[in-house]
Amino acid sequence: MAAGARHRIFAVLALTLALAACNRGGDGDQPPERGDVAVARVDGAVIWTSDVKREAIAQGLIGQGEPLDPASDLFQRMKDEVIDQRLLAAEARRRKIDDDPVAQRRLAAAQDRVLGDLLVQATVADAVTESNIKSLYEEQQRLSRRSEEVRARQIVLATPAEVEQVRKLLAAGASFEALAMERSRDAATRFNGGDLGYFSTDVMPEAYEAALKGARAGQIVGPVAVEGGLALVRIEDVREEQPIALDVARPQIVRFLTYDRIRDLLETLRAKAKVEDLTSPEPGVLKPTPPADAPRAAPAPAAVAPTAPAQPGAAR
């Protein structure tokens, strides 16, 4: 058997019971989603493009909201898996496997997961809107404190004597960028003229923070003791720290809104429900409940009254 076929069968077996619980409905000829297209029929039951795409998402092969080209090999592979799932689930029902108590509990658990996921999706969809994302972003921008940002270049040298040589060259009009490329020992910045880009001093080593405090554009400070030697630093620009762009902050905001809404939902549901913890109060000890199909214990034999000892001289 080919490796691809084995993979497909294993995936099918893992998901068959869940599908059996959830696929009893929705087999009509009406598209379950807008723009849905029928791609196969299994004993008259329609398989839609949304069914195939949902399988690809469940297996982590595409992300939520990503397209799946019906002409692609992935779509065809997922369609085959959905068809196989339908066939296996139908055969399981024909054999009445779904009547088994263990199967019913697993089906109920699968249905609970699906319904829970659908509720979470609907709840999150209400919370994670463009309006809410922008509102939270703007609120964070109002509350955030912006520090000062510096753009600088550096030349890292080995000895104080080299520092003095470079100082004289700079004083004579030599290009800072050219000297950085020629003489700096710092491989990370040497070939871009020593450019450190924009940074806030609180993220730099203490030596930089102390040397750059109060510095102004055009000023050369140092030497600063750094890893690898001594650094001469020229200040290119000083500005207020720029706010993070909405597009950059969006994933973090979406995660926060999602977590916040799900947490509120669960707290509300727990407050309304009666939840009892049936585990033993003794740490690490559980009181097992016999399964429904466990054999019943045999009744205890009736107690037999003791026979009094015969009296001496009694008739035999």
C-alpha cells in the first residue's frame, strides 16, 4: 500500500466517529454556505467545497480564512478523505456501532467539542471586529508613555590609540561612514557605515545609555566601552519614540480580544451552572465509579446460626 494511501486511511480512522456525530444533517441539495459548490455525492449525500476546506483546516494544512483552490492537489486529497470518512461513518451506522454505549459517549464528546468551538467562533466574531481593534489600539496609544529615540552610528576600535587616530581623521573632515566600513571591528554594523538605526536608550547596554543621555544630533560621543573594544558614536537624529503601527500591533490585539471574550464567556457560564467536583477530598485519591457494564457483585451468603453443643446425656 502506498504511503499516501496509508496516511489518508489513518487520518480517516481518527476522525470517523466525530464526523458520524456531526454529519447526520446538512445533506440536502441547498448549499450550506454562500458560494458553496457541490464537489461529490456519496450515496446521494452532497459533499461541498466548504466540507473539503474544513477538513484541510482541521488537519492544519491551511489557516482559517485561507483559500483552497479546487484545482489543487491538496483539495483533491482532502476531498478523497472526506468521501472516505462518509463511507466509513455510513458503514459504522449500518453495523449499529453507534448504538454501543462507549461509542455514544465518544460521539457526544465530539459533538460537545464541535458545538463549543462554534460558540467560541461566534463569540469571538462579535468581539474581534475592526472597530474594536482600532478602539483598543487608540486607547493603548493614549495611555502609553513614549520615550526618546536616537539614531546613531558607531565605530568600534580595539585600543585608545586607535580611537585618537580616528578622532583626528574625523576632525580633519573624514567620513564617519567610510571610517566605520574601513576600521570598525563590529561585523554587525561595519558594512552599513556603523548604522545602529533608531533605538531607545533603555534597550541598550548601560554604557551606551550613560554616554547618549542628553546627546544631540551631529554630536560624537565616546569612547564607550563595549564588547569587542571601544566605540565612538555619532548621533544622527533624536526624536520622540514612534508608536507601533496598527498592522504590527493587530495580531497581539486580536489575541487579547479573543482571550478576553472567551474568559468572560466561561466565567458567566460557570456562574450560572451548578458545577460539582466529585473527586475525593483526599489528595491524589479518587473514588472510582464502576462502569455501567461491570458485573454485579454476588450477594453475600446468608448467615448460618451456630449449632449449640450437645448436652451430656442427651438422646442420640
